[in-house]
Amino acid sequence: MQLADLQARVRIALTTTIANEWSLFTPSSGTSSASERTIAFHLGWNLRPIVEASWDIDAEYDRSGMVLEKAVKLEDAGAEGRRIPDLIVHRRGRLGPEENLLILELTADHETRGASAGDFIRAQAIQRRFGYRYAVLVDLHLDLAAPSPTLEPRWHWSTLEAGPATIDPEPVYTPEVLAEITARAARYVR
């Protein structure tokens, strides 16, 4: 699968997630919202029908039980001391770039904007370690402080062969398209 084709499919899955699951992006009680893991689950759920059936989509898959290198670890990851990718597209039980399509890291909180570079570096480290053809950091820039929640999704892609495919994180949508998606989603909150 070519990068542009995969980007289009991830964009469709993200659009569907925003449009159909808008309540994930709004405070459900007080100021809390869904976790990144929950959002990634729905993104994977919406990606499943638009990639070939030969690919498996998982939120966590321990291929070998191996300890990850320091470059892959997250400083505040808790007791385990490692960061598990938010979403992977691969063929279970097989190794190598022909069997590992995508590692996706997701950040949601607008307060983590400065941490995005570190998340992208970790995604690339996991990409190189396990031979994923593509890696992407999707930073939703979710802001719950505004009168109504706002999203400004940006992504940063990398290929296994050439490294970063985008120099800096880029908007997933034009402002007009994003405004239309979020307005439509907000109208249909369950």
C-alpha cells in the first residue's frame, strides 16, 4: 500500500470517528473526556472495513515479550516502563516490513502540544525496531477549555525507507473541511 492511499484511509477513519463518536471529544462528566486508548480503539474500528482483510488491526500486540530499548520507552510510563503503540496494522504472528504496515501514535490533549516531537521520535523508534513500513503521530489538539470542544488534528508521517515523510506535523484537514465535520458531528450527539 502506498503512503497516499494509507493516508486517505486513516483520514476517512478519523473523519468517521469524529462524526459518529463526537461524544468522545466532549467532556462526559465535568472536564473529563475519553482516553487516547479509547479514541484509538474507535479509530481502529473505523479503519478495519477500509483496509484489506489480510491486515490485522490491534491496540496492543506483544510480538515477543522483549524489553524495548530506551529510545522506545516513555519516561513516565509507570511500572512497566514502556510505551505501547496506540494502534498497529500488521499481520499477527509474522515479522518484517511486508507484514507490518502501520504504527499509529495518538495524542489528544491540547496541553501536550510540546510533547508531540517526543511521541513522533518514539513512534519512529518502534517503527525501525519492528520494521513497520509507515509510522504516524496523530495529534488531535483537543481543547476542552473552550465553550465547546475544539479539535485541530495534525499528523506527522514517516516511512521505514526514507524517514520522515512530512517535515513538520501537518493539518489533517483544511479549516473549512474540519469546521464542516465538527459542526455535523455536534448536531448528532447522542
